[in-house]
Amino acid sequence: MGRSPETPRRIVVAVVVSLALTAAAVPAVVAVVSWALPAPEHRYNARIVCGKDGTPSRHCRLQDLPRAEFVDHFDARRNYQRCVTGPTGATYCDDLRTAPLADTPIADPLDIDAVGPWRVTWSVKGQRVGQWAFTAAW
């Protein structure tokens, strides 16, 4: 009887060659995808938006309902902390989560109860990743 062409040695060699070719192709695929889909300049984007059109602003009227917009360009459902400091120096913080889809901004309303200068900071895992100062007016 002759030997079967599917000997264990041939199977192992085929598997090893397949794995080696796959491992060699991964860096090339990563390079092509990185070139075709460049990453945003900054991972996080944090700002204050005012009015119905959501225009970023350093000056908001109270009736425009200032909102804190935060986006993580890489991860969905990222936990973060937003702290708001008002004109009196009082600060309140909220633990929040980004949108269910990465690169999707969410604009949460702020509890603005006085006119004057306000400062908002955003942190991820204790590291400050954004800040925005604005003035609330009548």
C-alpha cells in the first residue's frame, strides 16, 4: 500500500505556511487601512454648543440652553467625567458615557443657573482630555 497524500507532516506544513502568510499580510493590510482611513487629529473632542443649531460658542444666552458636547473618535460607550464650575466657584461633576457608536457626539444639557463665566472640563480615567470656558448671559 502507498502512503496517503494527506500525511500528518503535509497537513502541519500547510497549516504553518498558511499562518506565516497570514502573519506577513497583516502589516500590509494595516498600512493600507491606515492610509485610506486616517485617524482624527485628536482622540477626544469636547466643546460647549448653544442654540438649536448646536454652534460651538464661548458666549451663550441662557435661553439657548448651553450643552456640553463630548465625543471619543475611537471607542463607543467610553466612561468619562464632566465637571462644571460656575461663576461662584462651585463645581459639580457627572459621570457619563459616550454614544453607543464611536465618533458620534452627544450634547448633554448643562445646569446653568447664573450668568457669568463658566468652565467645563472632561476627564477619562482621571486624565483631563478637554476643557472649555464660556460666558452665560441673559
